Amino acid sequence: NKQVIFKDYVTGFPKESDMYVTTSTIKLKVPEDSNAVLLKNLYLSCDPVMRILMQPVVPSDFSSYTPGSPLNGYGVAKVLDSGHPDFKVGDLVWGANTRWEEYSLTTATESLKKIKHTDVPLSYYTGLLGMPGVTAYAGFHEVCSPKKGEYVFVSAASGAVGQLVGQFAKLFGCYVVGSAGSKEKVDLLKNKFGFDDAFNYNEEHDLDAALKRYFPEGIDIYFENVGGKMLDAVLLNMRTHGRVAVCGMISQYNLDQTEGVKNLMHLIFKRIHVTGFSSLDYHHLYPKLLDTVLPYIKEGKIVYVEDIAEGLESGPAALVGLFKGRNKGKQVVVVARE
Ligand code: NDP
């Protein structure tokens, strides 16, 4: 059973060498009288939050990785054997505690969701039809309280969450601009995901000036994925009664201390609502996400770009790549296709 093991707690940027691949043995059978499930892991999700779990102290919703144990995260798997009445051989599932290994014997069945719709790529259950989908759907529709015609700005806009927020906002009737870290990603935003406009933040030495260029009348909704300097520049450009949905702050995850935000007083000047939110609180919206998004996928009204890394061995590089912007779209690791 090939596994990706977490070596030790990380400071600064995560490196491939913070993980290693090893092989152990596992019996491909659920023990007698056990209600465990034996899973063959198919697709693993690389998520920025995994960097936070590489620290010894983490927020209460999470637990740190254990040095010497496999990484875990969201993933898609197939049931190979089952002692649990709710799961049978051949079922496809997705869930939050997928270990980075080929096969897993688990009793944590409460976090497994059965996959009912298999006429879409299974890997989508790590993204569009999984946790990032819930995040984008709830984050935009619930947290941002959007109105038709509003001006929306999305950072890390070509990633797993951002590309969906932009498309949800367009379908809703907003004007949407995204930022990303390369020309190629900016082209994706404009030509594939249908953003009204987009810019490469690495080419803008003055983010405030860039935002004024793209939003001469100001921003109503900021979907925050990066934090730091971008957030500071955005605050200057928010409109009165604007809303900031704080989804993540990836630019801060590898720093010892978060960067100072100078423009916080604009929260008051402009009566801005800033709401931090977690997808963990919105799983009740999952059926709504499926009802909304499955027809859109079939009608071609929503597209989803994935960056597929082949093989468990490619996992560490794929995960580390999130923090260098190497992924183009949702980063997925394929362990097996069936
Ligand atoms: P992405 O697929 O967007 O991958 C991460 C991207 O972040 C990179 O490709 C890179 O794109 C960008 N990035 C990396 N470092 C920096 C930096 N220093 N400054 C600016 N951009 C950077 O990831 P996700 O869509 O999965 O996640 C996006 C955000 O949403 C993250 O902050 C994540 O933690 C958060 N999140 C929060 C959830 C919640 O429940 N609140 C749930 C899921 C995600 P580029 O080349 O454009 O820089």
C-alpha cells in the first residue's frame, strides 16, 4: 500500500521534502465483525488548508497532521469491501478524511458521502461537486448577498474556488473581474470562464491603481482568497455598504506573522460588511449545489478546469505547487481511475 507520509511540522513554505512516499502492507479485506469500510482511493484533492494542518497548533475546526502518518484530505474512493450496512462493494464515495494512500481501511464512515451522479468526471467531487463547490456556492450566494448588476472582484480567480465564484456571479448577472498570477491564467479567466475582465497581479506594482482601472465606480463584492496587500488595496476601492466574503488568505499561510492591513478604517468609512466563513457550515446546501450545477455542466453553462497530477508519487509536488501558483485550475492527484 503506497502512502505519502507527513514528515514533520513545517515553517515557511512547504517543500516536497516535508513528505515522503513509502510502502506498507494492508489486508484487502475488512476484518470479521467490523463495521469498517475498505476503500480504494481514486482522486485526492490538494487544498491550501493542508498547509495550515502542517502546523502543530491549528484552529479548533481542524486537527494537525501527525508526523509519521499519511496526509489526509478530501478525496474520491471506491468501496472494495464493507462491514457497514450503508456501504456496499462498488459504491463510489467522496469525503473529508481520505488518506494519501492507495487503500484505506476506515471506520470514519460518517464523513463519506455516496456519489449518485456518475455521468460527470468523478474527479469533480474533489472540486466543483465537492468542498470547493460548496465554498464557492455558499460563499457567493449566501455570504456575499449579491444583487444583479453589482461589481464583483475575485482573487486567486482561476483556482478551484475562484473559477466557480466568477461563473456563479456571471450567471447571477453581476460584473466580474478576477486576478491571477500569470498571463495564461488571465486568458483562462477571460476566455474560458467568461469573466468580464481580469489582470495579472504580478504585473501590477500598484494594486490600488489597478483596481481603480478595473473598477472606476468601485467594488460591491470582494471574494477574498489571498489576503495581505490585495485586501488592503481592495478596502480602498470598496463601495459604501460593500461586502467582503473572507474565504481564505493564501498569501499569509507561509508567513510567521500575518502582514499588516493599513486600510481597515475603510470598513467604517464605507460601512463594509466583512464575513469570514467556512464551507464546514454550509454542507446543508450540498443538494442545492448539485441541483443547480449538474444541469449547468450538462448544458455547458459552467466549465471546470482541473490540473491533473498522475500517481500518488506526484502528490507532494502538486500540493507544494499551490503556494507557487503552479496549478492551473483545481489541483487533483490521480491515484487510480477505477
Ligand atoms: P487554488 O486552486 O486557487 O490554488 C491556490 C492559488 O492561490 C494558486 O494557484 C495561486 O494562484 C494563488 N496563490 C498562491 N500563493 C499566493 C500568494 N502569495 N498571493 C496571491 N495568490 C497566491 O486554491 P483554492 O481555490 O482551493 O483555494 C482558494 C482560497 O480559498 C484559499 O485561500 C483557501 O484557503 C480558501 N478556501 C477556503 C475555504 C473555506 O471554507 N473558507 C474552503 C476552500 C478554500 P495565482 O497564480 O493566481 O497566484
